[in-house]
Amino acid sequence: MGYVYLSIAIFAEIVGTSALKTSQGFTILVPSIIAIVGYGASLYFLSLVLGIMPVGIAYAIWSGIGITLITMIGAIWFNQIPDIPAIIGMLMIMSGVVIINVFSKTVSR
């Protein structure tokens, strides 16, 4: 169940961050509410994951995948295209997430 909860936490964080962008500093009601609910749900499900896997591992996966996916959403929806150094950095982050999941003995499977 750890990876299910982690996936929900990541999805909720992506929804919250996307809504945060469109809330224009919490000045537009509906995106502001979506952002707050998204972040709340994300942190709740992340807290469930922390009962199963180490905090550093869970947070690395949550933040690494979240960074990469929100950057893709930013490029598609908000026309915020990352430059080559940003893409290289995100590839390094994702490589780290893969290494953690494939090789680390601290991740429960």
C-alpha cells in the first residue's frame, strides 16, 4: 500500500501546485481551494507512507517525481519550457529516484 499512498500523495501535490499557479496568489477562489485541498491531501497521504518507508526515501521519491511531473505540466499548460540545464538536473533527480527504488535496501517492497 505504500506505493499506492505515495502515488496519491504525488498526484494530489501536482494538482495542488497546478492550482496554486492559477490562483494568482490566492486571489481567485476556486483554484485557491483546490490548491489547499490538494496540498492537504498530499501531506495526509505522505504521512501514511511515512509509517511504511523511511522519511528520506519517501520524500525523495515524492519530491523528485513531483518536480519532474509539475515541470512537464508547466511546459504544456503554462508554456514554461525548461532549458537544457534544468532538463539535465531533472534527469539526474529521476535517476536518483530509480536508483533508490531499484538498489536501496531501505525501500520496502
